[in-house]
Amino acid sequence: MTAPISQTLIDAANAYEALFVPALFRQWAPVVADAAKIGSGDRVLDIACGTGVLAREAATRSGQSGRVAALDPNAGMLTVARSLAPGIDWRDGAAEALPFPDRSFDVVVCQFGLMFFSDRDKAIREMLRVMVPGGRGAVAVWDAIENAPAFATLVDLLDKVAGKRAGDALRAPFVLGDRQALAALFKDAGADPINITSRGGAARFPDMREFVEAELRGWLPVMGVVLPEPQIDRLLAEAERVLARYVTHDGLSFAISAHLATWRRP
């Protein structure tokens, strides 16, 4: 019998879909789909799909003659994803052990998940395993944190107020920002030749406080860092000052860029 899914996980996934998808992730789905050249009839796998913004883009492009499967280890994310697009084959699973036969997919994509895999080499080898010969892969990772200035500013603030462990939790999404190291990771796993390109984007949050609270109360606990309320209050007050340059008439906006790794399986 399947255990019930925690309402806390579902609430967190709904908050992710409502805030982070429009603020950060939605703009990248067509970029990754273009890079992977997803077209009508393609069989597509989206790894670390979250609430499914990229999988939904892939389903639109592959059409009724295609097939889209999407994988994530977070039951709350998958619950929300299924409610938004029941026609996609949503799977619970890890990138390092894909629950699919060899040569199952024409296209494999992953949007901002590779940074968090426990064994990145094994995950890339699994991507290659499930791709058909000539199959296409496209993976997006964030550029170095220096190229996401608002995040860099918030990390500096965390280092000073809450300590390096808190700052490192927010650095984690940007750990694959070095293009040469990223290319070497794929080549060592057998994805060769690999093409790495960079693309600029923008993050747009409704307001500064919502952005900072989402990181402090949402992201940091996921990374095992729970801050005391007085410290959160101090960080929010300080953030008003250090992030003021990114506040616009309709919220908080700042530049952010990503790297795209693309390849074909021989």
C-alpha cells in the first residue's frame, strides 16, 4: 500500500510552482527544448522535473504522436505536476538509477537539477543509456554565482549574519558554473562531443521580501539549514538595504545566466 503524501510536501511544491516557476524557471523551458530540438513524435524524458514546467513544454512540442516521461524523487512535486498535466508519464525516481530500459528515448533533458545529484557521473551515464543512438541531450545549469548579482549579494549577507554554512547552502545551485569543468564532467561520463553555450536571463520576483523569505524559509531548510527567527528578522532588515538596487516599480528584478550542455549519443 502506498503511503500518503505529506501535505507539507504538497504545500511546498505548490509554493514552488506559484513563485519560483514564473520568477525563475519558466523562461528556460523553451530554451532547453530548443537546444534539444524537441519535435513532433519525439519520446522525451525530463529528469529532475520538479512540478513539470519543462515536461509540459516538451509535451506541447512532441504532440499526440510523441511521449513524455518525467522523473523526480520528490512526491510533493510529482503530485502537483500530475494535477497540472495528467497526460504525462510522471515517475518517482532518481537520476542515478533511471527506471527505463536501454534506448527508450529520442531526447533526454534536465533543467537545473544536475547540480544536486549525488553522483553526477552516474546520472549522465544513465542519460546516455536510455537514449537511442543519435538521440539528443540538453542539460541546463546555473552560471557562476558572480553572474547572478542579487544571489551573490544575499550569499555575502548570509556569510556575515548566519555563517558560511548558510551561505554555502545558497551557493549550492551555482556549483557547476565553470564551463570547462562542466564540459569535462560530460566528456568523462561519455557524452562526447559536448557543446557548452551560455545564455542570459532575468529573475523577477513580486517583491524583495518574498524573494528573501523564499530562500531563508524555503530553500535553506531543504539544504539542512534552519535559521532562528531573530536571525531571519535581521537578515530581512539588512536585505532591504543591500538589495535595494534591484527593486523596481513592480517587484525585484536581476540578471541571471545559465549554461546549456548539448550532445548526441553516438
